[in-house]
Amino acid sequence: MSEVTIKVEGMSCGGCVRNVTGVLKALPGVSEAEVSLEGASARVNYDPAQVTPEQLRTAVEAAGFDSPV
């Protein structure tokens, strides 16, 4: 397993945090996703054989949030 922290911009409430958490956890290979509203970030434990950090960012962006590199 690997761990990455990605930036998540545009969250404004707990609902946003739950949305981003759900989107990330739904990806194959993601074992844990901890999203911080205050830190504007998500810490994700994932299997690099199944998902890449770029795919994580793409999922966050598809949910309507920004995830700059």
C-alpha cells in the first residue's frame, strides 16, 4: 500500500467532505481516505497496482472540486 496527500479545493462544509470521501473510497484499490476541510486535502491509502494519484485527482475533479498538483 502507498499513501498520498492531495489538495482538494472548493470544499465549504461537512457535506463536501463526505462527498469527496465517498468518491475516493469508491475507487478500486483505495483502502482509506481521510479528507480535511480545514487542511483542504485528502490523505489516501491506496494500492498503486490498481489506482494512481492522477486517477484520485480526476475523481475529485469529477465530483466538482479542484485538485491542483
